Amino acid sequence: MTFGQKLAWDDTVLPFQLDASDIRGRVARLDGVLDGILKQHNYPLQVEALVAEMALLTALIGQTMKLRWKLSLQVQSDGPVRMIATDYYAPEAEGEAARIRAYASYDADRLTDGGAMDQLGKGYFAVLIDQGEGTTPYQGITPLNGVSLAESAGAYFAQSEQLPTRFSLSFGRASFPGGAESWRAGGIMIQHMPKASPFVAKAKAEAEGAVLAAADLVDGEEGENWNRVNILLDTVEELELIGPSVPPTDLLVRLFHEEGPRVFDSTTVRFGCTCSEERVRQSLSIYSAKDIARMTTDEGLVTADCQFCSAHYELDPTTVGFEAKEASNG
């Protein structure tokens, strides 16, 4: 795929509502964000694809976060890719950009020639919401279903939130004329607020030992609306999701014009890491001088590397740990 210059709707998430269907959703386009995330590591192609999909899901789900809240998604598996972790930091103030970071942990010698999902074994998909200091973080998990990370995310919303949810995603390498390849991603998330009896559906699913799906949560007119919008979403094309020729607003009209689409203010997203020397010092503040000595390298330094952005920190061991702080305060 070859594309031209960067567009105004790259690295944005646009929320919308379908008034005729009582369905809400979001359209995301990621460009520079993925470059920022993936250039930090030399991932194999299958791992890059998994990280790109997780970053796109994080942008779509995270857009609902209130100011200064944090959303974390995590995949744990017993396959070659052991873990994928992402963070979404909501804007600090109205009009500012949200920040996303992501990384993956994997066993290179266990990677196969199969597709991205073949690198994940049995495991789970987890969502963590941190509302800030003085609050208890919320966490929910659902088993990986082996189809896609998007399908696992949809299962999470059905099972843990009782919200019928679907993701349609596209991502891959693209190239500018005469330029190097880079990753682009785009996706649509739709979500129906259930008015029926989701807790009855959940109880039935649990009794049968099954995981809830979106279709289990809607019936009657709501079910018809949900099915109709899903059929319309099935018509979306890959280039409409990630390509430069169709703005998100035009895409919504093309797909859902009879559903009364209404858009709201978009959110800009960028790659951003929160690591710092101060945070490293804080994490080491629980250790004694004896513990710090065990962490000291032959060069006489305590070192730390950020898994998200690959930043490298080198600290004087006499300046870290709770005993060093006591000495400096005395």
C-alpha cells in the first residue's frame, strides 16, 4: 500500500452515535502513534502486528476515559508471545492529546512461521482502569479466544460489562512514495447500551459454562437494531478503515446514513511514555543499601531500562534506596 502525506485525521479517535439504533461508537486512525510505539523495539513482524492491534484497541476503548484517568490492556499467554501490555493516559486537560504506549514480551526461539494469533497460546485478556490517587483500580479479565485480540476484547465487554460490543479493525505496513514502510491502523468500535436483562443472560451463560457474546445481550427491537448495524459494518473495506481517501465522517455516512450518525469532538492521540529518573528512584526507594549493592553493576552503577520506550537510566547507588534518602535528609 502506498500513501501520500500525513492527514488531519491521522492519530485521532472520533466518537459517534447512531440515533436510530441507540448505538454508540468510535472511529480511530493511527499513524505516527504506531511508529512511535514500534520503533522503540525491533519486533518480528508477527509481534508487531499483535502490538499494533492492541494499540488500536487501546485507542478505541480508551477514548471514553475521563480526564487524567488511565486505561491499561494486557494479554498474558503461554505461547511464544508471553505478554502484551498497553497504557492509555487520558488528556490532562480539555483539548490536549491522549497518550499511548505499548510493548510485548516474547520468546524469539519459540516463534513460528504462522500468523500473529498463532504466537499466542492459552491465556487471558485483561482490562485495568485507574481513576487516580485515592481510588481502587478496576480489573476485569476474559479468556483469549484464539480468533483475534479484537474478538477477545468484544468478549470482555459482553462478559464483564454486559455491553454488546464489536470491533472492525485493519492494520498493516504502508509506504509513502519514495519513503520507508511504516505501520498504519484504523478501526471502528460499536457498542449497544443494553436495556433488557443482561444479568439474566450472564447467569444463564455461567450456568452453561460459556462466555457471553454480544448477541446474548440484546433481543427484540434492540436485537434487530444491533444485527442491522452489524450487517452494515460488514460492508466496510480495509482501505476505508486505514486509507487516506475517506475521512472518518464520510465513512460513517457511507456505512450508517440511514441510522442517523452524529459525531462529537475527536481526541488526538500520540505516543507518550511516563517513565523518568524520578520514577526509577521512587521504585528503588523500598530497598536497603544491602539490596542496592546487589543491584549494582561492575561499573558501580544501578541501571534500569523502560520496557515501553527503551529509555536507559544509570544511577549512583549511594543516592538510591531508603537508607540513602535518610542519610541525605540527615
